[in-house]
Amino acid sequence: MSFKKAKNEQSAIKALLYGSQGAGKTLTALDIADGLSKKFGGRVAMIATERGYDFYTQASKTRALHPEAFDFDVDATKSFVEAMKDVDEFIKSKNHSVLIVDSLTQVYESCKDVYGDKNKIGAIKIHTWNKINEQYGLFVEKLINCNKHVILCGRSANLYEQSESKPDEIVKTGTHPRVGKDTGHEAHTVIRMEQRMSKGQYEIYASVEKDRTSIINGQLIKWPCYKNTIEKTLVALGKTNRGIEKNTKLDLDKIEEQENKEISESSKLFVKFSNEIEAAKTQPEIETISENIRAVIKQLSSDDIVELRKLRDSRAMKIENEKTFGSERAKKKIEENPI
């Protein structure tokens, strides 16, 4: 029987903090991690893609939150492969109980650089997204399913929609984490960070967009830290930690099969249209071929579309040049041999 009595099997914090530059993500993440480390024991580890953490290794009397120096271990790297190794090392470590990834956005971008193959116009080719999603998904899955605390920091991106009052205008409707798809769904707590000006001074605020414990969900918190955010949710944690593994290989195999089918169909159409373009003798023939291409453009890959456009434009120019040259040659012959 697959079903069994449900029980709380989440004993570790999995939080995502996101926001723009200067929104206090690193400082807040370090304070939360420090609080978790002191309560549960073990050291704090950080995968850092930027050197913003340097300033927090020393005390600062002017720092509004946690003026004391933070004590943590770090691997500063922009390599996705190295970050993946760091995750494995953290999970196996007997010394570390909390991990900060700052920033997850850069880790995702690095993953795209490693596994993404780009076309001539700089876009990632469709068939390489499988590998990107597989490897990034594995990175996040390891963190979400491990029995240790994890704090992910991500940059924010704007959300835009078509204006209802002015259909021709696109308006900003909000923000979202600039990380891999569904990362926010995996995290138990999602907090949007922002910096505000008050009486000539900057203050940090946190808007809790998601909290599965429902204890701090929807709250707006000034100067967020361990005590006024995550500590309050600890009462809802269970005694053991059990994740849900994805059968990503099966899903990705099906996606790859479909994409290979689409690539094959695109190749057939490319050969067909390129032969027709090469055989075209007049501009009306070129225009007809262009119309036929537009009718099935959704079945063509972006690479094939670009190449067909080049072939069409080149052939059209050649036909025009031949026409012009032929007219000039005929005119010259008449002039040389008048009736």
C-alpha cells in the first residue's frame, strides 16, 4: 500500500530570501544562520558567488543588525560544478549544520553557462534546457531534502503585464526571485527583502510572501533577523527530515523525446525550403516561399528560421542583381547594334 498516516517530517529550515542589490539579503541570512547555529549546534557554511560577505567578518558599531563579527566558513566561487561539490560536502559534514547560498541567482546563471549551448543570436538552444533543468533541479533538490538548515539568497526580477486600461502599454506588476523555475515553490519560507528610506536613514524590511507554518505568513517585518522571523517558526518543526525525490530522469527523457521529434521535423522543413529557395528564379517565387515558411514557423527551430532568412535574403538579392545586370546588358547590346 502506498498511502500511510501523515506526520511532520520537516525538521530543518529551508528559506529563500530575495531582493534587489542593497536589500539586506546577506546580512539577514547570516543573522538567521547564526541563530540556528547557536540553537542547534554546528557551524555555518556559505557558498558565496560575490565578496559582499567580507564586511561581516569584522565587528561594526554602526551596523544596525548584529554589530558583532560573524563566524562562518566560506567557499567563494562562481563555478556551478564546485558549488555542487560544496553541497555534497555540506550534507556529509559533521561540523556544519547551516548552509547559505549567496547568491542562488549566480549559481543558476553558472549552470546555464556550463550546460547551455547557445545559437548564433545568443539564445540557449532548446535541447540543452533539459540538461540545465536536470542539474539545477538536482542542486536544489539536494538542499531541500537534506536534514540540515538551508538559506538561499536570490536577486529579484520585475514582473510585467499588459495594461488593462492601455493595451499598448506594459506595466510593472511586482517582483519575483530571479532563480530557476519553481525554486520558490520548493522553499518552506519565501521572504522578499527591500530597502526603504525613513527620516534620511535606510531601513531594511522583509515581506513574508510564503510561510508553510502560517506563523509569520503575510507579515511585514522591520529589520528582519533570526528572532523576529525564523525563530518563531521553529515550534512547527518535526523531529525527522524526509524529502521527496523527483523522478526527473523519466520526465526529462519524455521531454527530450518530444524535442528530438521537433528538431527532426524542423530539419526536414529546413531542407525542403532551402531547396525551394535555391531553385527560385523570380521575386514572386521568393515571396510565395516566405508565406509558406510563415505558415509553419512554429514547427521550425530558431536556428533554422535564422538560416532560412539568410538564404532567402541572399537569393532575393541575387535574383535582383541578375535582373538588373540582364537589363543593362540588353540595353548595351541595343546601343551597340541599332536597327
